[in-house]
Amino acid sequence: MSAARQGPDKPGPAQTVLERNLKRLAGELAVIPRTRKTALLGQPGAGKSALLDALTERSCQPRPVVGQRTDATSWAEDPHAPLIHRCGGAVFVDAPGYGTAAHPSEAFFKLFPFRSFDRLIVLFKDKLHAADDRLLLGIARSGLTERTLLVRSFADGLAQEEREALRREWAARFAGPVVFYSARDRSGLPEIAAFIAAGDES
């Protein structure tokens, strides 16, 4: 068989289930009537699903998977996995943790439809990792910093001095606002909710 004949018919690399779901997400968001759309992003164990449950008072449909597993939300196995959560007039996406074998950062950052959202909530626990820095850099280069809130979860044990030191450290890496959040005492939750609600005006 000649090279000329092989060219047009040669199949490209097979898409993974994750890649298909990320493209499906973009399509599903595109046909939703104008409404507030918020994405929760972060590595496994950052507390994204628990935060979504708290923000919506456990009323979004379907409910996020909240449990002991740090990788409970997966888009890598089921091509029909639910991708969008609805609560009243708002739409949320509880994205799976990036930077794992199942959800590699490269595919996630390349295909996730960041621009489809009014608000991006980036959660992290303990410290920012290389994958988090890559995400924040991509957000800044795309001009989405004003839509983005950085949330340090599990922050109930941090003293005020520690928080101020962390703010100074992060200022060189992210120009947007930062909130310290605790699922235990719900501190920081009103600030996160207010940031998301402000997306209605954008």
C-alpha cells in the first residue's frame, strides 16, 4: 500500500476516556443557557467535592462523591460519567484531581475548557506543587486571573502569622485573591461563596 493511500485513512492515536470526557464537558457547557458556571480544580485530596457540598448545602444534582478516598471523582474510566452539577440557577464542575496516572496534568490542562467558566476555584492542601504552579501560570497567560480564586483548604490549624507568611510567598506566584478555608469550622466559606456570586456580574 502506497504512502499516498495510507495518509488520509491512517487513524490518529486513540483518545483516552479522560480526553473524550474533557471534550464532552466543553460541548455540554456550550449548550447551557447563560448562567453562572464555576469549576473547582485541584490535586487529589484538596477538598474540592467537600467544598462543593458545603457551598450548595448538599443540594446540587447529582451530589459530588465525598469520602475518604482522595481520587473518588474520576473521568478516566466511564465515558458517560456525570460531569456537571446543578444547583438552582448555577452550574458547577467538580473536576477530578490532576497530576495522577489516571488524570495526567498534560491532558487535563490541554483540554479542560477553562474559558467556559465565570469562576475558577483552585484548591490546594499544605503547599503549591509543580502541577499547581503550571495551572496558575496557564490561567495567568490566558487572562483568567480575575476569574480565579486560590483556596488553601484544611487551614484551621494555621496561625495568623503563618497565613501572612504564606500570602507573601504566593503573591509572587499568583496575582489573584487567596482565601483560607476550613471544612471543619466553615471559615472562609462566605468569602468563597461571595466570589462565586460575583461571577453573575461578569
